[in-house]
Amino acid sequence: MAIGVLMDLFRRHSRFSAAGAVLLLATVIMYSYAHIFMIFWSFVGGMVLCYMFLGRTKNMMPNFLIMYNRKKEPELDDLEREALRKSCPVCGDPRCARHRPGLSILDLQPWTSLKVTEKVDMALSEFLELVLRDFVYTWYRDLSTDEAFVDEMRVSLRFILSCLIRRIKKTDLPTFIVNKLIKAAMSHLDKYVRAMESAPPGADLEKATLELYGSELHCVMQNRRTELQYLRYLSGEIFPYILPARSLKCKSLCALLRELLSASVLMPAIDKIADPDFVNNLMLVFLDETPMAVATEPPSHDVDLLAHFSQPRQAPIESALRLDLPDIMNNQTTLFRFMQFLKDEASVHVLQFCLSVEDFNRRSLNPDMTDQQKMDLHQEAKMIYEMYFKADAADKIQFPADVTAEIKSIVEGPPEGVTRLRTSTPLFSAYEHAYGLLENTFLPLFYQSDDYYTMLCGGRLPTNIPKSASRSAGRKSMEPFAAVSKFGNKLKGMLRSNTVDDRLLALYDDQEDQTPDISPMEPYEEEELEDEIEAEFIPKDLSAWRVAIPRAESRYENGKQYYVYIISVQRIDIREGETSGPSGWETTRRYNEFYVLENKLTEFHGETLLEDCCLPTKRIQLTKPSQEFIDSKIAIFEKWLQVLLTKPALRGSELVHSFLSPGPEFETRLLTDVNIGKMLKSVPNKLVKEKGQHLEPFLQAFLASTETTKPRQSKPEEIEESPKDKMERKIAYPIYGNNAAGLVSIHKTEPDGLQIRALHGAADFLLYIARTVYKVPTWFHHVAMAARIVGKHALEGYLDSYLAGKIEQVKQEHQVVGLIHLLRDVLFFDNDPPRTDEDKRVRAEETLKEMKAFLPKLFVMVIGAEKQHIGTKTIFDALQKPRLNKQLGYVMLDLAILEFFPEIQESSDIQQTGN
């Protein structure tokens, strides 16, 4: 193979090969002048070496600065290395299909062995306490004084932070910053430069650059609402990797954390970071030549991450439902359930090992053992070793290697040596290891299993019972209700005390009389109840309804004038002569009720349903609306109702049906009925007919519906701000407007130039800026390209080590504490007056001045002062466009998410492959 490569080189360089052959022949013939021919051979050898190392442009000289060759392996602890091996925690086999190879203590408690200094832990705890104070306690204290929910939030926050820290530790930050973040910035700068060159004089460069992005424009740039939706989606995507499994099953907690992370953390943070004034401040910090502050005190001692913060704030309550492992093992009933669970997990042999060791220890404690008993114990120890310790054992448990070796030496020795298992520690260590697996890994899973639920509560009741079976059950099916009825009678008797107002008892009696009696002695009322519920479940096809608003009328009530819209409804699914209901009717609705319906539909079905048919923003009027104003809305409201009836998701909507049906005011109808018996019957109906609704808004609306209607205050109409307007005001940020909505049109993307795609490493980035932005002379560019072949890897090695050193400085205790306190002050204690336009202008001028001074003087001498100003001004102007900064910020955010959570990209690739 080597001969073939040489022959290929000779063929491709025939002239050089011929000259070499002639030189070799002359040297052999005139060997007495060999010392003279050595000069020519040295020249040929130099040419060959230069060709080998520098002959191809992609082959660069290696880094000759050996001291700057940084090891790029992440620092991992023992648990992380074990998790990376993906070996089974029970048997240690990486190809195990019997147990759970992915199960690890880090999956249940990621903070295990994760240490930080005490001051950093205190700073983090203080910051998270402020988060809970401002975003949780503000509304939770109105609901309950119980701290259990907040304690669960503390554990979840600790879990999230621990997962993030471990993922960041696994990432090579210097390489990620240079190869991905800075490369994305170079692509962004290239589009800005191309837009500046192609746009006519005086054109909006921000708009031109966004148009140049085309289909590569980030989806968040469509509008602010899409930006919030994207952050919610992004938060939901990473939750499976940063939240415990039990928290993922709690939709309320996930929704709360999603809203906190997206609307209260990520969106304000990106808005702030993309602000040109804040970017200028960051540039001044980066360009400041003042060295970082040196720690004046030694670092504090290490503590477990947020261990104190996650402690329950109220005294723990002894629960009879939670059993410790000793209680389980000492009770035959619970032990049987636990064994059934371990059997389903294919790990019952771990429990069997513990039980076998306990029995072995009891027998080995006999001080007067005979030789036969020693032989029996030795045989039993050998059997335990072959079943649980041996490498090819079917029920192998992954014990420490030293423990396995010591037990092996005992069981392979004489029977008299079995007493060493009683006096030495190997068997005890093995027992502790298996016991820890049961207690720390399988017991928490057992608490969340159906086996534990069945042990406590019995079997689950059947959910799908045929109608005939339910009616034939008779009194037996009503036994649980009889128990409830008896309990209610007891409660009623307990309420009759001298300390209770008689009016409360009368109210209790009235409410009790209104609720249906479902005692087992009257089975026929149960059937009536079923028929009533079934009647409410008759589906309505609103797509067969036709609506129109022919006019608006003035009405008077208690001497006050108000306006209503006359809504005409026709049903085309009822023919003449049918008795299933009227074929047409008219109902009246006020101006405010249309917006109530819009808000309710948004709460139940989400914001995307009404994106194409939103009502105009509700105007706040301090005076009563005029007839002209009311008439101007007739066509808008009529068109809106007609579009609603064409949507498949609203075909059976109870909200739209109530709005179009004759009756009282729509808003009053939603809030007046507080009868508990009727409410319990109507809630399942709502759940069926309003498919697709968000759970959280539905629960809020349901809780609000249980409150009595507050009396209306005598104030002008239409001064309340709708939830939609409140959300738009909350997410508004003046300098961004509505992002790129209305500014650009999406078209096919022009690919980046070849020069951008060929950039790899910091040296290439510097050459690109010098050639494209600062327009260096041609001779300088050629010299730089020649130097690139020799010094590219050396320069990048130096910059990589320099950046790693800076990151290590930032990771020092006093620096981390300072950054946490800075973030705390910005989010919670920012009481400084807003910066004026003059303050921003002064900072911008200072930033431009510092950027120009940052360039090396030799480089300025080569390009000249004019090119220095123009090139620096180009980069500076690209950072003064808020929408461009946001585009770049979200691109970098996506790169960071994919770097820290590569599973997201892998799952996306799998889905695309499947499609």
C-alpha cells in the first residue's frame, strides 16, 4: 500500500521525480563529490518536508505552543462516570435487558455529591427565596397557609438547578463558545454587511438584514405573542430532562413552572440582553483592561447544593401511609407487595440477597458450631457467592470489586474460614450495598407504583360500567353514596351546637333540601339522575346554525340607557314539522358580552384558535358609547360570530351555544349557578364539549364560577382591561414593537457565502473580519493567509487556553456570588430611575471609542485611521439594532439548548427519520 502511494506521488509530480532521479544518478556516479551534492539534497529534503506539512491548505502545522494544549475532557465525579457508562446499577452489565440500565441515583437525586461553597449556596438560596416570594407567595397565601406545595416547589427548583449544573459541567464551554456561538455571530455579521452593501443609501439596514434572513428568520420574530408561545414550548421540551418523573405527572406544577420560566425569566432576560444599551454596557465590561478582583478571603467550605433551601419549612407530619424499609420487611403483607413490585422490575433477587444474608448471619452467630455446621455454612456462603457475586451469575449484583475478591477468597478456602465472614466486613459491606439499592432506588419507585396504591386503597373501581349493569345493580351500587349520606347527617348534627348561628343551620338545611337525594332506598331517583345527565350530554351541531345581527337597539333599565345587539339565529338542521326544537329565534347581547365570550374561548381553547378572527382591541371609554359607535360594530361582531360557527373545534361548544341561546346576560349566566349538586353534573359536560381547553384556565374559571356574583358598581361601561390586553401589556417592550411583524416577508433564504461556511476556528474569524469588515490591503491578506498555515493551531490553542482561564476566574467563589447578587439586584431591587436618551447616547459614544482603541496599533497602521473608523462603526452599528440583537440572541439560545440537552436533537432526528 505504501509503495502504491509513492508511485502515485511520482506520477503526479513527474518533473520533480525526474529531477530527483537525475540528482541521485549524479551523486552515485560522482560519489567523490558527495559533500557538494549534500547542498542540493538538503534543498530537496526541505522541499519535501514543506510539501508534507504545508502542501495542502487544509493541513496546518500542529500547535507548537505545547504549554497551551488544554485537555478538553469534562470534570466528572464517580457517579457521573458511572451514569455515562450506562451500566445497570444492579448487575453492572451495560447490555442488561433484565433490569433498568438507565436507573441511577442521579435520576432520582441529581444533587448527590454535588458540592458548592457555602457562600455560593447562601447566595443561590437567597435568590430562589426572592423568586418564591414574588412569583409564588403573592397568590398562594390567598389560597392556603400550608407550606407543603411550596416545599415541593423548593425540591423541584433544587432538582432543576442540579440538573443544569451537571449538564454545564459536561460541556466544554470554551470550545462551545468559539465553534458555535462566535460562528453564529459571524454569520449574523456577514448578513448585515451584505445588506449594507446591497441596500440603497438611506435604507433601513435592520429591515434589510431581517429580509436577508428569509426563511432562516427565527420564528419568535413573527410577533411578541409567538415569542412567548415559543418560550413556553421550549420550556416544556426541556422539562423531561430537568424535572423529576413525579413532577412531570403534575400538570399544575408543570404549567406553573413553565409560565415562571418563560414569561417571568427567559422573555424578560432576552429582552434585557438584546437591548442595545445593555449590549453597550457588556462591551464596556469586556473591553475594560482592569483585571478581575482578587479574592481577599479564602473560600468557604463545601456544602451540598441547596440542602438547607430544600428543607421543609413546616414540621414533618408522621404519615401512616409512608412505610420505612424495616417496617416493610418486618410485615408479611407489605413484604409480599414489595416483592411483587420487585418481581415486576426483575430485581427481586436484591431483596432475596438481603434476606439470605440476614438468615446467614443469624446462623453464624452461634459460638459453639460443630464442624458439620461450619461445612453447611461454608456451602451456603459458596452458594450465595455463585448466585450473586460470580461474574456469570444469572442474579449477579454489582458489588465493589474488593468486596467480591475477599468473599471469593473465603468461599474458595477451607470450611473453617467461614467464620471470617462473621468477624470481617466484606459480607456486611455487600449487605449495605444491596440494602442501599432497595432503600434509595427501588423504595421511592415503590411509593409511586400501583402495587403500593393497591396495598393502601384496594383495587381500582371499574370506570366503564354498562348502563344496564349500573341500573341492575340497584341498591348495591348506591352503597358508597349511602355512606356519604350518613356522614353528612353526622356532620349536620355536629354543626348543631350553641356556638353556631341558627341562620347558618337554616342555610345548610336549604342547601341540603335542594341537593338530590341519592340514598339507596330510592333507586328510581338514581335512574332519573342518569337520564338528566344523559340529556345534558346530547351533542349540539353549531355548524348548522346561521347568525346575523340585523340591528342594535336602545333599552332602559332603572332609568339608565344601554344598548344591545339583536342576534338572529336560524337552524338549518331542523325541517318544518319537526318537534326537536325551534328553528329560529332572536337573542340580545351587549357590547361587553362579545369580549367576555372571546376571553372565555381563549381560556378554554388556547390563543391559537382565535388567531385568524380576533376582535379589535377593546376601547376604554370614560363616557357612555353613542348609537353611532354601537352601530359601527354590527358588521364586525356579525362576521366574528359567523367565523366561530365554521370552526370544527367549536362545533359543540357550550360557551357559543349559551351565548347564542335566549336567556339572561351571558356573563351573569356563567357566574350565577352555585348549586353544588347541579355544578357537579355540569362540570363533566363542560369537559366533554369544550375539548382542547387548557386545564389551568379552566380550573381558574371553575373556581371563579363557585363565587357569588359581586354587585355591579355604578361606573361607566367598558373601563375594565381584558386578560388579553393585560397579557399584551405585560409582554410589551417599546424598542422591539411587535418584533418583525409587518416589517419583512418570508422568502427563500440566500445561503451564506462560501467564506462563512469555510470558517473554522478563531483564526479564520479574525481573518474574515480583517478582510470583509476592515478591508485590509491585498498584500496584508496574503501575508495573513501564509501565517495562518503556520500559526492557526497555535493561535487557537492560545485563545482556547486564555478563554478557559477566564472561565475559571469567573467560577471563583467571590465572582459567582457577585454575579448572583448582580442578577438579584437587577430583577428584584432595580429602583434606579430609567436611563434617559442622553445617558444612552453617552454610553454608546464611549463604547465606540473603546472598540476603536481595542484594535492593535500595528493593525491600525496597516489599514489606516479611516478604515479603522468605518470597520469599527460597522460592527458597532450592527449591535445597535434591537431586533437584530434579538434574532442573534435566540439563535444562540437554541444552540445552548441543543448543546446542554442533546437528547432534544436526537429525538427530533428520530422523528424526522420516522416521517
